[in-house]
Amino acid sequence: MPGKDYNSAMHTAEHILNSVMDKMYHCGRSFNSHIESKKSKCDYRIRKGLSDKEVRAVERTVNEIIKLSIPVGEEIVSRREADEKYYTGKLPDDAGEMIRIITIGNFDACPCIGQHVSNTSEIGSFSITSADFNEGVLRIRFKLNQDYQEPEIRVPA
């Protein structure tokens, strides 16, 4: 059961960040994370730190995915199928024989017991507040702006 500071939008953003990091840097999903409503962090095993330009590219890509308004769904598969198709190392030992897979359209799918939004449009904007590298571990700290609205584009008359 999620704690009082649990935030389904933040948790769903973590899924997107993990997928973006793996697609861009082939580092796998985070091996450690701490997700809270105000700020969160994910740790990745990676060869080198990211430049400011690379950090902004990750942030921009996560926001692009969020803005696509992708449905977030779930499917139930056998433990055997989950073990064959997905990384299941973060699941609790008592996860059982049927495993829930959270899907973000065709962009991401992974086993998870947490709560999620039903559509990426519910997340708001994603901001990386820091990215620190130490001894092969990249720690990305991030937050969400729940009140995010697309800026109005004004064309001069």
C-alpha cells in the first residue's frame, strides 16, 4: 500500500524516465529509486555522467512523451512470462504467480505493483533538478509541476 506521500503521477513519470534513460543510454531501468510527491530520485549504473546538454535532452524527451497523452494500462501475465520478457528483480518476493505489467502505450512496459495515472497527460511537466555522477552511479533528481499548461503562442499582428 502506498504511503501518505505517494503520488501516482510522479510514479508514472518514473516509468517514463526509466524508459527514456534505457533507450538513450542503454543503462537499464533505475536500480534504486525514492519516489515522493514533491521530489524524487532515480539511480542508474552508467559509464559516465551526463553533460548539461544531455540532461536537458532527457528532460525534453520525457516531457515530449508526457505531452503525447498516452493511455496507461495494465495486463496480467504469468510469473514465467514476466521473467522471460521483463526485468522482475524489483518485484517483492511475495508478488505471486500472476504479475501485473504496466504499459504506457507502445512506449514502455514493466512489472509494477504501484499506482499510476490513467493517461500521461495527467502528469504535468517534468523537471530534472540535478544529475550527479559518482563511482559509476548517475543520480537524477526530479520534480513535477502539476499545474503545467502549454504556453499560449502569440503571433504578432
